[in-house]
Amino acid sequence: MKQPLVILIILCCHVFGFGQSKVSGLVTDGSGEPVAFANIVFKNSSEGTISNDNGRFYLESEQTYDTLVVSFIGYETREIPLVKKVNYDLAIVLVDAAQALGEVVVYTGKQSKKNNPAIAILRKIWAKKRENGLKKYQSYAYDKYEKIEFDLNTIDSALIKSKVFKGLEFVFQDLDTSRITGKTYLPIFLNEVASKVYGDNRYNLEKVEVQGNKSSGFGGNQAITAFIEDLYTDYNIYDNYLKFFSKSFTSPLSKTGIDTYNYVLSDSAYIDHKWCYNIIYYPRRNNELTFKGDFWVNDTTFAIKKINLEVTKSANINWIKEVYIEQDFEVVSDSVFLLKRDYMLSDFALSKKEESKGVYGKRTTVYDHYNFNTDLPEKFYKTVSDPYDPRVFQRDSTFWGNARLEQLNEDESGIFKLLDTLKTVPKFNTFYNMASILASGYVEIDKWNLDIGDLYSTFGFNDAEGVRLRAGARTFFSQNDQWRLEGYGAYGFMDRRFKHGLSGKFMLDRKSRLILSGGHRRDVEQLGITLTSTTDVLGRSIASSALVTVGNNNRLTNINLAVANIEMEPVQNFRVSVGASFRNLRSALPEDFSLDFIDPTSPTGIASEIKQFDINTTLVYTPGKKTIGYGVERYDVNSNYSTLLLNYTAGLQGFLESDFDYSRLQFSYTQPWQLGGLGRLTSTVELGKTFGEVPLGLLSVIPGNQTLFTIYNTFPNLDFYEFVTDTYATMHLEHNFNGRLFSRIPLLRKLNLREIMGFRAAWGTISQANIALSSPTNIPLLAPDAAPYYEYSFGVGNIFKVFRIDFNFRGNYLDAPNARPFGVTGSFGFSF
């Protein structure tokens, strides 16, 4: 779970609305056992739902109905009179059909894959899926309207009367009820986006032009907006796997579905003048990332007309109690089924208990005004429109009246007005400020346009500084500042020295993202944790402040660094930067760790401080990366993109008394792989070579890790500076099975643990000239040149939903002094 959700849970505002027919209840059999997946529909309509794992259901409609129909295979269908518009807590008992009909086939538990008519229909859906939808046309265009709403849910009298909401009682004057869950809720955020989408199947290109964007609630907070964008990515129900919350759920229409779901042909009927079959599906096993629900499919095109998906309660996913999806398709040209409306509801909560309070996240997307086979040049699709054009955020009521393909109801319309009222209430602002601090780590001082922080970096400890305190601040006028200044000061109580870092960034051109930046830093740093030389004047590795370490963590460096850089993004997701840096490096604990090297110009022939001026050129390509914002700092909204980096560094001897003339070429490639039901694999390959003679402080150190934290891209069984190279190649593989294996072990199934496997390898060499240059140092310079060094690990994640433990094994070089053959690392964090 990401931090911005904290704000959404804490804050609230008022809305009003109601439906014409509301009904809830419990479906049981003759023995009192709940009937899961029972069909519940309003009579003579296509509006319905299914009962959950516990037999409970809730259904709502804007129309008025007087009869509810409840059915399930193997039981008699019941019609329940609805004497009122609102009928809650109905107790519905289904009678076994065998009691009335004699011999009957009852479908329960696992369904056969052979001679199952539902699976025969499913195979035809697979065969026809590429003939349906937009793929049938050469080119297309359509209007898209999306609204995302977040609501505080499970509002009861105790919450309303609590001290937390004293003085804010007016927001509870009218509450609405979810048509999916039957719980009361209070909207706190609403965002609307109107777009025009163009696509061409010949070029396999698509272009989205955002025409309007409007927010209430927390629209100005990009951390929350990024969080929401990441949650609600687009998906296609015909795909084998549907990605939500960084996890892959098996689609009920997947070719692997017959091994994952049970299917039952339940009914057939005309829907919008098309004869359709109704198929119920539910998972074969618990604790897997699956859905339950039903869908209607046309009998000739085998295109989906209507589908609903509900994540099973046993699914291995955190902080989410319910996920419910509905999709409706319309018929075009009498045979083509196109998506008309997509609705998704997520119930975020700290616990999956029925009474637990949380936040609804609801996304409604409506598609309309389809046009086909209008030729547009390929150049049109490659010309990127500016989604952050100020005019997009300043559309008037006339624009929105025409752009909304689904009009706001009364409660949604009230959000805009009420949020303006709430912002004038001091107590509400107090809640907002507290939540904002938790989410960002910064204390906002609006009257000075300044943020104090990062509060999470206040305390640190290492062998050189002892206890360390740090305080910082940054300018902050808005989320889209064109310039930003940031700095910090720190003090070590053991070395009794002040440290600092200062940074400035200025955007010169928004279209090309031409940014000029620079800064200065004087601090103590653990440099042996990365293969690249640091140019960060504000950051600090966790290894530099670890409270507990393995072995002697005394190989720290005093760094005095000045940098200047200019970067631009000539093509989307392709960044080019050129910069210069000047650094002074010397050991922070010279008795334990020496950076000495041979210097013929020194009176003693040995120098203990490196002075180095470098020019650096970096190319970074991140295909598929999505961001929001147009300021000097942007927010990422997805994590499934690859990163390719090419870096060239040239050291200039003599300039500003620089000591060495050398060049270094480095390349890295990081790729996340979503492997469907098998989980997620992250891979990184990195290569590098240094040309010229340089001392220890400028060589490439294979990243060790002497902390107790699991840090990706490091080797947890290596000490800092254990292997030093001038030519290297490393590989890191980490696979998270997301509980797929543990879910098959009865004793572990309910714990929702997740298994993680890792493999890491490094090969490198170091020249005799570089070894000789650093001969005065007091640590050996060794490289893994005899054979690639490797490690492997087995981890268990999601312990109590927040902890992860890794058991790490050293594969070779076990005869090295103080070699650590085994180690345990861990991490803490919130994730879905």
C-alpha cells in the first residue's frame, strides 16, 4: 500500500444520493449453509449480482422493481416480492431441486472439463476474440470519459459521534449506500478526465488527446494523483491476465482459465435483441489471484455482452477487502461488440473483516461516438499532445456538460462545493496537514512556500559519525514548480563535524524538459554500495546510516562534491544529460580504511586525498514509463517499464588540480517481467570498463551489503570493498511468486505468505597497474576473475502483511578471509 492512501482514509466530505430499489440479504440452503455465487437479479431486467463466499449480497437499481429472482444450479428458483423500495437483511432459503424434481444433475464443487458446454463456449470465445472489437477495423476514434471517486466507507453512528469529527458533523447530514456492498459511504475525492482516442491497427499506434481534466478534494496533491493513476490502469478482459495493484489476476476468459476456474452454463436469454448464454465461473483453488462472477456471451459472434468480476476474498492481496468490476458492451453494425461502460470498485481497508472501515476507490469509464476507417497519417500518432496544457484544467461548465458521457449524480456534483467549504474549517486543515506529513515526510509552511523535511532522514548512525541528526527544507509553491531549491544540514556527535547538501533545479523549456541543475555536498558516505560514482548532492544510502551491521562497517568516505548538469528529453521517455563534477575523497576512518595511492608529486610519495574533475554524459531510455506533472520534478505512475542506461565518464587530469586522466563506459538494463500467474521477475544486467590508471576511490566496487536490510542490486554476503574491479559484469534476478506455491500447502495457505527467490552473479578483473597504484592502501584489491562470484537466496514475504525475510547463501569464494557463507536480511514496507 502506498502512503497517499493514508490521506484518503483520514479525510472526508459530504454527498447525497439514493437509488429507487435497494435490497440485501443472505442466501442459504435447507441446512442453513450459505450458498456462494447464487444469481440474484431484478425480475424482467439484466440488473443483477451474485452472492459472495458467505452467501451475502447487495443489489441496487435506479429503477423500481417489485420482484427479486434468486437462483443457482441444483436449487429451485425463488421469486421474492419486494414490498418496499428498500429491503435489507432478507433471509432467502433455496430448496434442493432434487426434492421436487426427482433425478437432477447438481453442479457443485469442481466441474468437469470434459463434455462441459460452458467450456465448449469458452473455446469459441478464444477463437473469435481477435475478430471482435476495435481490431476489426483499420483505424478508429472514440470519445472517452473517466471519473474516479474515493469515498470513506462503513460510516456508523459511533464514527459520526467520535471526537475526531467533532465540529465536522455537517458532512454526515446525508449519506449514500453502495449498490455493490450495501455500506454507507462519504465521497472525499472526485477526478474527471475527458479524452479523444485515435488508433490505427496498421501501425499498431494509439494516441490519446486529453481535452479536459477536473479534480476536487486532493487534486493538487500529485502524490495522491500518481497513486490513483497507478491503481487504475486500462485492461482488456480478453487478455490472459489482468493487472491490478501490480499483480496479475487470471482472467476468466483466459486460455489457462480452465485450469484455474470452474465454469457452469447457467442460463440463456435475449439481451438487447441478441441471444446470449450466461456462464458462472468460480476458482478451483483458494488463495490464488482469481475472480468469481458470471458473463453473458453472444451465441454467434461469441463476443462478451456483459461481464462482472469479483476478486475472491481468499486471494493473496493486502489492504483490499473487495474488488468488483462490471463491463457492458454495445452492438455496432449488428455484429461488432464494443466496450460501452467499465465500472470498477475497490474497497481499501487495513483488515478484511466485514466491520472494518476503509476507503472505496471507484472508477467509471464510458466510451462513445465511435468512428472507423478514417485515415490519418502516421505522423499524427507520433505527435504527442500536451496533457498539461493549462487550458485542459480550466474548462468551464459548458464544456463539461457536453464532455460527460455519463452525467454526475447529485452526490457527485455536491463534492465540488463541499470541498471548498471544508477547506475553510480549521479542524479539517489540521487533519489534512497531519496526513500530508505522513505521506510525504515534509511539513508544509504555506506562508513561506517552504517544506521542512525529509523527516524520515532525521536520525542516523555509523562508525565515523556516531549518532547523526539531520534537518532539511525545500521550496514548494505548487506541484508543478518550474524551479526548486533544496538543502539539508547534519551533525555527527562522534566526529563533531557539520555536514550539508544544497541543490537547485531550473526548467528552461517545458516542452523539451530542458533542465539546468547543480549543487554541493560535504558529508560522510558509504561508497561501496554502488558500481557508479555518486553525483547526488542530497541523497544518502541506507548503508551510511545503518544502526546494526554485519562485521566491521568502517569503510566510509568523506566526500566533498560539486556538480553541474544540463538535461533534456528530446523524445518521450528518452533523456540525455551532460554534466561536470569535482570531488574530494578521503577516508573517514583512515586507521581502518585507507584510500592512499602513490603520488610522485607528494613529498612522501603517497597521497591520501583524491581530487578529481569529471565530465559525464548519460543516456536513459525508459519505454512505457508513465508520469504526471509538468514541473521540474515529476511523479512516476507505474513500475512495469524497463530502464536502459548508457553512461560515459571522462576524467581530466590537471584541470582544477584534478589528479587522474581516465575514461569509463557503463551500461545497465533493468526489466520487470510480469509472468502471469507465476508472479513477477525483476532482472538487471550491468557492464562497465575503466580505461586508464585510477586508485581505489575511483575504481568500480562490486556492491556489498553489510546491513541487515534487503537491498536490490547488492550482494548481501559480500563486505564493502571485498571485490574491486576496473572491468566488470553483474546480473541480478529476483522472482516473487506472489504466494502461488505456498497457496498449495494446507498449513500455510491461510497465512498468505509469498515466496521469493533470488540469484546474483558478478565477474570482474583489475589490472596490475591499478593494484600497484593503490598499493599503500590497507585493504587487499581483489577481483572475482577466477570464476564469476555468485549468491542465491530464498525469501518469505508478506509476513503480517509488512515484513520480508531473505536467507542468503554465498556460492563460492568461501575461502576468502572473513567470508560470510550465510546471512539473513529483511525489509519492511506496505504493498498490495
